[in-house]
Amino acid sequence: MEGSVRTYNVVHLPGDGIGPEVTAVARDVVDQAGKRHGFSVDWRHSPLGSEHYLRTGEVLSDETLAELRPADAIFLGAVGSPSVPPGVLERGLLLRLRFELDLYVNLRPAKQRPGVETAGADDLDFVVVRENTEGLYAGAGGIAHQGSSFEVATEESLNTRAGVERCVRYAADLAKRRGGKLTLVHKTNVLVNAGSLWMRVAKDIAAAEGVDLDYAHVDAACLYMVSDPGRFDVIVTDNLFGDILTDLAAALTGGLGLSASGNLNPARTGPSMFEPVHGSAPDIAGTGKANPAGAVLSASLMLDHLGEPAASAELEAAVDAVLAKGGAATTSAWADALTAEVSR
Ligand code: IPM
Ligand code: MN
């Protein structure tokens, strides 16, 4: 029954530093799970990243973008390198993909895992829904009178009703599916304009969806995350707050090595993109010490999005099983341990 095997076209964009090392492990585990669950992944390599940029001058061309659009998903390692000025790849590649592919939700689960001590209080299992296309990331602003003592630099936070609504709607729906509550995190006492829009939208959508709504200012949310994380189930927040909060959440749950993310286009007008939260970590690239768990958990999010929830759950369970036994010290030890778990 060859024809009945489900096939997904996934662009593998390993990128820089430890990106290729960790995504190679995740790819193998996905292929292995696919054999057991009746699907296969047609991986297509994309060379984008610092080396490609330095060699060819391309960060992300319109042609390459057009090639990515028909994919079912994009699986990204990490981008960024000390040999490329800051911002070039971050804005030109990563953020451009988020914007152009309309990946308006950045989904970042934070969960206390077996065998991993949390740095704060116990009872931590929440998901951050980070708005991913607007806010201070939108690129509005500029520099005038550069170099003079009257130099002005501005970054404006853009918040559209449509952009806030679609993000909050996704988060409310997720809270409903998890049987939990929604917490809006913002800074409504200072950022009164954007805060007002976010608050009005969150209230309306939560009421319409029948979801309990809570609210915390972002500074207090940092404190609660450490001292009382059990109060959170689904957090919805703006782009920069979400960026910062999810690094804190990662630190609390075992570090960036274990943190996963999905850049989602919930409307499915194009591929969603999955990546570990960690960066290219040039300091440990090539040492064989990179932890592939974040990449594997990101692949688990990808499989869920592709409609393979059983395989997705299996990948997450494999990571948890390895962690419960104390984890692994090297990338290849992780690979061996995960392979053993998935074929059990
Ligand atoms: C992240 C990263 C990116 C961000 C950078 C690399 C542009 O920190 O995915 O959290 O700020 O969104
Ligand atoms: Mn970040």
C-alpha cells in the first residue's frame, strides 16, 4: 500500500552554528517515528544562513521565498554568526520569514520535565502565545541626525486590531482545548494605547469564547513565573514581551537547550516554521555537546501541526524518558538514547 503513505514536504534549514547538529538528530527521530506511524517526510535542504550569505550575498531572496511557500513546513536550526553584523540575518532572514509567511503566532510551551529541576517554584506547565509579526519588531522607526548630539532613534510598537485579534483568538482557542484559562500579559499601566487595544480585544474574545481571562503586567508576570507559575496556563502577549518572557521560562525549565517553538500560520495559507528557541551558540558549535532536545521538541510541535499527533506525542515522550534517566552529555549520546526510546 505504497500510495497510502502520507508524505510531507519539509524544508530543512539547518542554518548556523549548532543548528545543523541538533536538527540532524531531530530529523532522524522524525523519520523513525514516521515509519511507525505511516508517514514519511520529504526533506528539502535550504542552505540559507551566514555561510551562504558570506559566499553569495543572499540573505533571503524573493526567488528563494517563492520556493519555500509551497512547503508543508519549515524546520529551522538557528541563524546568526559572529562573522555577520548583528541584525542582518535576524531581520533579513528570520524576521522576514515570520512576516512574509504570516507566521503570526509564536508558540512556546514551558513545562517542568521529569528529572529536571526547575529554578523556581514547582507546578509549571504553561504555553506562551507570542504575537510574532507586529509590536516593536515591525520595523517602524528610524534614526535622524545621525552622529550629531541631536541624534534621534525611534522604534515604534505597531499593534493592529486585526493582528491582535487573530493572535488572541488563537490563544483563547488553545486555552479552551487545554481546559484552562487565558492570561493577557502586557503593561497597560504605562503603554496605555497598545495596552488598551490588547485588553479590549482580550476581554471581547474571552467572553465570546467562554474562556476565563486573567491579566498580569509583564514585570509582575516575571515574578509570578518564578514564584507561582501554577497560576499560568495560556499566556498571550505582544512580540517583545513574549521574547523576553520565554527566555525566562526556558531558564526555569532546564535552560534553552530544552525549549521549543513553532512559528505558526494558523490560517494555513502557507508553511509554518519550527525552531528551537536557542540560537546558533557559536561557542559550542563543533564540540559535540549541543543538546538536541529543543530541536526534537520543536519537531514534535511540527508533527502535531502537520496532523500527526501520535508521532508528536511519541517524540515528546522520548525526550521526557531520556531526561528522566538523567539526560545525555553529548549530542550523539542524546541521539542514541532518543532512537532507543522511539523504537521501543
Ligand atoms: C527568538 C530570537 C529572535 C527574536 C531573534 C534572533 C531575532 O531571540 O526567536 O526568540 O527576537 O525573536
Ligand atoms: Mn528570543
